[in-house]
Amino acid sequence: MCLGVPGKVVEIHDTIATVDFWGVRRQVKLDIVDEPVKVGDYILNHVGFAIRRIPEESIAETLSLYEMLMREAEDDAMAGDVRSEISAGSEIGEPVGKS
């Protein structure tokens, strides 16, 4: 199963966004996202592509679900997919504080 990971857009340059995933910043392509995004929006990332802008009313619930998954399902395959997705790609600078 492939899983997208939510992150907060902190910078945008053309079609590349810098996105914060629990303190790790990664570059994400905006070429295929379902609607325009701006700095401060949350997106769902899959293999380096923003595939969906997370509606503002769904952000808290979405982040809570993923945090619970990573905390409580340490050995679960789905949690492993989330951690792999966060660690994939190229990291930008040092980890930052939680968004």
C-alpha cells in the first residue's frame, strides 16, 4: 500500500515547495496537486509530489491521525510507509521545530 504524508508548505519557488514534515523539510513538486497551494497550506505528499491540498477544516484531524499512527503503530507496515515517505527525497537544511 502506498500512503501520502501531510506536511505544511513553508516556501514556494515556481512549482517546487519546501514542506515541513514533523520537523524535517523536504522539497515537493507541485505539478500535479489538485488545486493551487500557498505558503501555510497543508498538502498530502506522495513520493515527492503534492497530490492534494488538505482542506483547512481537515488539517487538525489529519495530523492527529498520522501522529497517532506513528506513535502507536511503531512496527505496523502503514506506519513504516509514513516514516519512509518522510525520509525519502532530499532533506533541506537541519530539522526545524514541529509546525
